[in-house]
Amino acid sequence: MRYLSVDTIAWSALAAASLILAAQPLQWLFQSWVSPAYGSYGYVYVVLILGLGGASLLSGKPVAAVAKAPVLLLLFLAALVRLLGQILAINILSALALAVDVFALVGLLRLNHRPFALSPFWMAALFLFSLPTEMVLQRTMGFPLQMVSADLSCKILKPLFSEVICDGVRITLEQRDILVDLPCSGASGLLLSLAFVVAQNAVMRPRWHVGILSLFAVLVSATIGNSLRISLLAVGLAHDLDVMSEPMHSAIGLLTLGLTVLPFALFYRPYSFNPVRPKPQRPKTPAVPKWIRASACLACLAGSLGIISAKADPVDVSASVTPPILPSQVQGFVAEDVPLTSIEASYFQTYGGQARKVQFGPLGLNVVSTRAPLRHLHAPEICLRGLGYAVRFLGTRYEGVPSAYYQATGPEGDQWSVAVSYVAQSGQVTPSVGEAIWRWMNGSNGTWSSIQRITPWALDAKLRRDLDAAALAALDIQNIKGTDL
């Protein structure tokens, strides 16, 4: 029986360590692609990466001898990222370690030195779009994107129309109220435009300063393109065109997206930086003894096992909260408590915050209160899609208490009307989870509550309005506009 060589043991330990670190992030990433709750099409970018990698491999052998990839250094970096994600209990942070793996694989396969060369850095950057980045961008930067888009749209519309009134994310055009809702923030178009330029950089391999400047340029282009899209929708609404329905709504979006990336497709031709060049001869450094290399690799294997076993200690656990006091009855309907599911109860026990579900006849009232809205608060469509519902966003209304409205259709064909408002402890009310999170990130550190009202779609419209108004009045929620940030 032949003994395994020291090099074989070392490489096997490294491979095992990498697989151990990547297993859970890969599982979560795949789940984000198949779960309706995420609404992610990240697998498209993985297919693109595999296609580019395959084309590079088939283009021929490396054109020159190259230095070995710093495997241990990259593994250490991936392990550090994975450790942070494990301790903080943030899945998307753990998944960032996979981008380091992509960087390492491009180097190990020498794709950056083949006739059809690829940039390891930009290939790793392209992989980031396979994560559910749109959902994260909507939640963290959705509100400022709304504000910028609304402001630029106003500047486009004012020279064209005599009656244009702008107030935050609200635009009044020819006495028609037009709202720049969270889906209109431009996050989707921004990410698609960025991915287009990052893919170009992966193939063209520009110098660092050129590549970074290209990202800033596409950010500006995407912002202008989204404002143009909102302006076209506003003009259509002002002329009584059904621009919010398909296929016209998507056609306008695709048109403006095409105009956003067209300059880069036609004119962006950076000089490719080719790192393959003769290197001066240097004195050879003494080789590291094999037993030291093997020991280091085995230590990496042990470390990877320790990392995945590390106890989570998330920093975004909500402190104790004082949730709104729910009424005992609404419009004569007595409150009936609805128990949380075991998953919901476990979640709030782990990450703090409080949730309560109460039924008042045909009205269901769900209240979530937290001091960590980035962890707990989200739009109703996230949970509803995860439960198998088809969700359609109907828009935002500011009359009375500002609220966002949705239509949810269940697997059995049952239909529901869903309204939601986000209320700060100070009394500020917003229909946008993006605005609630943005204000919390900018110093509104008190308790935020999500007030969600659910009624059957077939319920009498007047009764629905009365129930909704009575529930909000009982909770003492009024239309208090937040101060501008």
C-alpha cells in the first residue's frame, strides 16, 4: 500500500477546508434562487460566469508561465469573511466568501493568462450579483434612491409642463398625483447596469483607475435613466395612458435601461492591462519545508471546522421594545389572538423584537415592533411570496395614514387586500420600509413598528375603509410626516 505524499495531504486539507467553509453559503445562495421570498435571479450571473470561464479555458493554454496563486492567503481571507458571517448571523456576509473563491479559481485555472483572458478581480465582482443584492439595496438605499430619482424627474418635467409640484417622493403633474414608490427607486436598473459594466471589465481587464471610473460613470447614467423612466411614466399618466400595466410598463423600463447601457456598449473600450510580461530574475528564496506547508494546511482544516462551529452573536438583536397596545375590539368585532408559528416565535426569541397577530372579524392585524428594523422589518410581499402567494403592488396612498397597498392571491385562488404602515416611536409614519430603515440608520434609534392590515379582497370597500381607519385610530396613529434628512 502506497503512502500519501506530503503534498497530497496538504492539498487535500486545503480542498476540504474550502468545501467546509463554502458549504453553508452555497446552500443559502441556492435557496435564495429557488425561494419566492427572495425573488432573486442570481443564477443567471453564475451561468454567465461559467460561460466566460469555459470560453477562456477553451481558448488555449496560458500564454506564459505565471506565478502561483496565493492559495493560503485567499483561503485565510475567505475564512475571515466566513467567520464574520457566522458570528454575526448574516447569511449574505457569509456568502461574500464565495466571491473570494471565484477569485482564487480564476487564478488557479490561469484564466487571466489565456488567449481569452479574464480578470480575477472583476470576475469575483460579477459573482456578487448572484446574491440577493437587489433586496438589500432596496432596504438600505431605497429611500435616498427614491429621493434622487424624484428630484431629477422634477427637473426633467418642469420645462415640459406648467403645473409641476414636487414634495419629496411625491410629484403632482397637471393635478395628477404621481408617487415615486420603492419599486421606482431604480435599484433593479442600477444593478443591471452595474453588472453590464462589471462583465465588460472582466473581459477587457482595464487598469484599476479606469475600471473604478467606469463604475461611477454607470451609476450616474443609471440614475439619469431611472429618472427618465419615471418622467415617461408621469407623462403617460398625465395623458390618461395605462402605463402602469403590462406590457407598456416593462417596455418603458427596458427602453430606458437600454439607453443607460448603450454608451458603454458602443464606446467603452479601455486599454486591456496585460500582466503577462517578462520578470527580472530574482534570487531564489529557500523553499518552505513540506512538513511546514502540510501543517499549515491541516491547521486551515481545523480552523474551518472551528469557524462553522462558532456560536452566533449577532449585533443587530433588538433591545427590549414597548409595542403598541392593541385594542380589545374594532367596529364591534372582538379581538381574537392568533398564535405565532414555531418558526416566527423562535426568530423573535433569537433576534429580539415582538410580534403579535390579532383578528377582528374580517380584519387581521399584524404588528411587529423592533429597535433593529434592518433585521425585522420588510415589505409584506417578502413573507407572502414565501408562503406561496402571488403579490401585486398597488401603490401608495398618503390620504389619512400613509400606507402601501398590495393584492395577494393564495395558492387556492383566495384573494386578500394588504395595507401596511411603518410607525416610529416618535410618531413619524411612512408607507415605505426603505424610508423607515433609512431614518433608523440616520439616528431615529427608537422603536419602529410595522402595522399590517389584511382583509378579504371581496369585502365591501366601505367596511374595509372603516375597519382600517378604526384600527389605526385605536392605535393612535396619525399622519405625522418625518423631518427631511
